Amino acid sequence: MTNTSDGVEVLQGRDVPLGGLRAITVRRTLPHRDRSFIGAWCFVDHYGPQDVAPNGEGGMDVPPHPHTGLQTVSWLFQGEIEHRDSGGVIGPVRPGEVNLMTSGKGIAHSEVSTPQTRVLHGVQLWVALPEADRDTARAFEHFAPEPADLPDGAGTARVFLGTLPGVASSPVQTYTPLMGAELHLNPGTTLDLDVQPDFEYGLLVDSGDITFEGEKLPLAALGCVEPGRRTLRIEVGDEPALLILLGGTPFEEEIVMWWNFVGRDHDEIVAFREEWQARSDRFGEVPGYVGRVEWIPAPEMPPLRLRARNRRGKVPR
Ligand code: MN
């Protein structure tokens, strides 16, 4: 459902069960029927807090699967995940630490919750790579931002990508102008946050009674505003708030998203799928993953040609 008032577009998350043997259900706000991006952010999944070990065993286990044409950002509030990828990176994903994986032209990775993890809570985000950089090499960056004070004692921010003017910046590389931050806001505060007028922004509510630029945001909703604002007003009710703020300059390219791939047209996605099924070296091998299956096969292609997306959703045929 989309509800636009005072320039705030409110996208409500829809439940999506993720693939894999023991995966989790997420609340997905992007892509949405009416909006594909916040800047180059093209995928926003929010999950938990979810008990991933209800019987004292199991946990989340997502075997090796591919990506193309994107960066993934894993940001946890709770729990711990072990990441392995075909670039040779093995690393823990922990709360308050960003892990940015650049697929470039192709990567494979696995994600498994660590044995001591009972509850997972966080966001999984994708960034579309621009045409000029989408065939870049695989890469992985890790950064643990310190909490930075927000103005007027409103709370703290961990800026994991880009810049929150006057608050903090992240050294992690992006290919388009982009920002991402976790905000912890105190009850009863009104925050006027300085932002970049050439950016569009989206505010995701994990917890708290939030009014964003005059619009009430339900839990798990993403409130979106177009470029042109110099400040964003966030009003917090009687409980503390945990929020994710995403922003970037409008992404003007058309993309095709299907399964774990970002491409530019249907035929390219078909080719990516065939290369994954054939275990092509476009994606490489994930070292050391041990699970019940060695890799996740791609689903069948849908019967119709995939449609491209632009900023306003799917492009008419
Ligand atoms: Mn993945």
C-alpha cells in the first residue's frame, strides 16, 4: 500500500520467506510496486527479532548463492552471522558493524548464524552498481562506526555509509552518492536533522512511535521523501526509537532484478542464471562452507520476459 501525504511516501513492508534450507522471513519495503530505489538502494529487507534456534538447534543457514551487479550491506541489531564468499573472505557479521560486499560481475557467498546465536534482528540491503562499475572486481569491506551524537541530545547515529552532515562519515567506498545510518533516538525528542538537498531519503522504523516530516510511520514501514529538503524532522513518541536512514542521489538507470541478480535486461539475467547453474567461474567457489547442500540452484525463469524497473516501478512494455 502506498499513502502519500505532505510529500512522504509510506511503503509498508510485505512478508517474504527467504530461500535456503533454514532461512528466515523478512519484511520487504523495496523494491515496491511504485518505487524501486532510494538513491541506488534497491532492496530493503528488515527481519526479526526472530528466534532462529527454536529447538536448540538449527539457526539460519543460507548455502552458497550468486550475486551480480550490486553491493550487499548486512547490518545487524542482534545476533551474529558467519559470511564466506568466493573472493576468499571469511568474516563475522556483528551488530553495529557494516559488511559491504561488492559482487561486481559475479560473486557467490554463504551466510550462517553462529552457534551461539538464538535471535537474529537486522536489515539486509542491496545497492545497484551503476553501468560504469557493475563489472568491477569482487570486494568486501568491514567498518565499525562509533556512535556519534545527534544535535540537541536527540540520541546517537552510527553512520555506516556516506555522510550525515555535521554528525559523522563512513570511509566505506560507494559507486554513487549514498548514505546509510542507524539512529537511536530518545523518547519525546524532535530532531531536525541536516541532510543533503540533492539526496532522496528513506526512513525505516524498527521500533518507536515515529512521525517523519509530519507523517506517522507504522512499524516496519519505509517513509520516503524526494530530493530538495535541507532538514528532516523526526518526532519520537514515549518509547525509544531504532531507525535506519537511507539516502542517495536519484538513480536514473533502468535495472532488471530477478532472484539474486541485478542486470539490465531479460536476456542478461537468463545468461547469469545459466552460468550459475553451470558453476561458471563468473561466480567462483565459496571455500569451507559445510551444509546439507553445496549450493542453491536458481529457480526456473518465469514464463514472461522480465521487465526493467526505473525509479517509479516497472517500466511499461
Ligand atoms: Mn546473498
